Amino acid sequence: MTLESQYNLPVVAIHTNAFRAVVESVTRTGGMPDARYVFVPMPVMGKSAQQLRGYVEGKDPVSGRPVLQEIIEGLTGEVTPGIRRAIPFDRSTPRLLEPDTEDNLQRLFLDNDWTDKLPIILPTEERVAAMLAATSHKPGEVVGHMRPTNHREAWEYTVEKVAVNAVMAGARPQYFPVILALAASEVSARASTSSSAAAMVVVNGPIRREIGMNWGIGAMGPYNHANATIGRAYGLLSQNLQGGSVPGFTYLGSVGNNYAYNSITFAENEEDSPWEPFHVQHGFKPTDSAVSVFSGLRATTFVLGLREKHWQDHARYMLRGLSGHSNPTLLVDPLTARQFIDRAGFDTKEKLIQWVYENAQMPAGVYWDYQLVQNYLYARAAFGEEPYASMLKAAPDELIHVYRPQDIHVVVVGGDTNGYWRIMDASYHKTVSVDAWR
């Protein structure tokens, strides 16, 4: 799109047919409905060079025409200068729906993909007004902008729009400042990636107690109203206020992700942690209330406690269980946090993070063979971005560090009933003030 619209160079993009809907949508929203592209069969992964050549020499599964003929015609056709143009798109929706029965309204929300396919609390004027009363911000104030991928246009949303989704999720008004802070992060809990990632939310500060969040036994499970509905509200506002989240169109997760139902939302166990709270590590005071947002959750590894003899080996195996493109976030029960101090002298999170950095290594050849590393990091390395450029120059059998220290994080959660700890494949984005949205 850039080559054609800015440099007037003929371009024909080649896609697999599984992405037909999203290709048409992206080029349309990008103002280039006449962009030229062809399709080849899916899958490409794991196919031999001979099979891939057969794709190119065969027919486009969408148009039925020879692929090579479409490419030649596209490249030799005339390029219209300034082809990019705005496409009218009506985003307006009525503020209120027509009155109807509860069953019919539930069906209407379901059929329009406004829900996560679970029953919702209908957002009546009275319920939305009660939610809005929990913040000093005006209903029409803009909270932020969100989109499912970097290739789509960002949608703008207001405090009232966020309140509607908070009501739908079943959240209580006292939770609303946390939900507004999540909306203000502008990080989508319904990001579209074919590798089926989800989000994670960690809450810190006095707000945890004020609204009765859980950071102890069962904190990451379905046992707390605030944890469950705040996370659900985050998912609903993401899909509804970013322009949708429809499989095959605005959501391309290959298998989907059950974590997305409540975005793994919990509070950090500050009371029993021997380390400083997560939000304090990121510039806030202990008395501040804040919420931290992570994305990219696809996988997890776990173990119980730290054995005296082989705990380091166990931890290394856990780290190797993640993809090379992962960012490890350690979720540690207070029992295990204290074991990290007793066994290894890690009296700060930073010391544990440094150990993870130093011990998460693998041969460069193995690292660069990961599909996600090839997809997302190879080009950055080829253009000279460090540390990836140096990693790319390493010999295939040379050990390299898999993660950067700034991408490794530690959160304490759990109820001291077992030395449980896990490593989540989670990329930290930002920490947002909850107090600013009271």
C-alpha cells in the first residue's frame, strides 16, 4: 500500500486464501480498495519448495484465474498517482435502542457481535447512569483510541461508551475507575493475531481492598466478582470500541484463547510479598492505585517450589518451554518468593530478573529457527536493531540470551497454600493510574 500510494510503484501482494476477508477489509479501511493482490492456497507452513511452486503456477483459489497471470497483469498495469483515498464509513450508532423484551434485546446484542457470547446485563439508562456516577469525568469525555491491529484505523470512545460495556459485563460502579484506566491504556484485549494471544491485567494499590479484589487463594480463578467482571469489561470494551472482533474478519486467532473471557485479571499480593509492588517498579508510589496491562499471552509453564538441588535446572527448562519470541512474566506465590530469597538470595525482583536473563540462553541457530522470531524479529535484526543484529551474526551453535532484561517481569500472587509459580508468555505494555479516573 505504501509503495503504491506514495511512490507510484506497481505492487501485487500475495496472500493465502484464509486471509481474504481481512485483506479486503484492511485495503478498504486504508483507503485503497483497488489495491492489487492475489491468493494462493492455505497452508504455506511446512510445504516443500515444489509444492509452493505449484501454488504459484496454479490457479488463484478465490478468482479461479492463473496466479502468475494475475501477478503479471498487476505489475504491468498502470499505477494511478495518489491512489489512496478516503472511503466513507458510517460509525454512527443510535445512543438508545428501541424498547423491547429482555429476551429480544439479549438476542439483538448476541446477533450483532456486541457480546462475548455469554449473557449480558442490559445497559439501561438507569444502570449506565449509576456507573457514570462512580467517576468525576464527564460522559462525553474522550478516554482513548483502540484498534485490533496496527493495520486498522483506531476508533475513538468516550466515558459513556466505556460505562455501557462495564454494565454489560456485570461490573459494579465502584469498579469503574479501574475499567476506565484499562480503556485509557489503549491496549486491546481483543488484539488480532493468528497465534491466538490474550491479555492479562494486574491491579495494585489501595483500590484492591476498596473494591474487594482477590490476590490470594484462587485469585486467577472464577472466585471473585471484581476480578471476573473487570476483566470481562476490558474484553467487551475492547471488541466493541475498536470496531469489532469477528473471527475471520477482525480476529484471526487460529484456535482462539480461553484466557480472553476475563483477560486473566487479578490483584498483586502486596501484603505477603517480600518485594516491592509491580506498580512501584514502574514509577508509582505504594499509596497510588494503578493497573498494568500485558498482552501476547499464548502459553504458560509451571512448577511447584524450588528444590534445593536442581531448582535452577527446573527453571531453565521452564524458560525453554516458551517460544523464543515470548516475554516471560513470572507469577509467583509468596511462598516461592520467599524461597527465591532463601535459596538464591534474590531479595529484590531485579535480582531474579537478572538471573532469568543470564540463564535463558539457547544456540543462535535454534533461536532464529522459531517461526515467530522469523516473523517479527528477523527483519528488525537485518535492519541493524540491537540486540537482534548481534544475535543474528552469532554462529549457529553460539549461545545467545533469549530475552532482554526489560522484557522480564515478576508479579506476586497466591495464598501461601503451595509454592506454586508459573511463567506466562506475557508482554508488558504500560501501567495506568486508577486514581486519575476516580
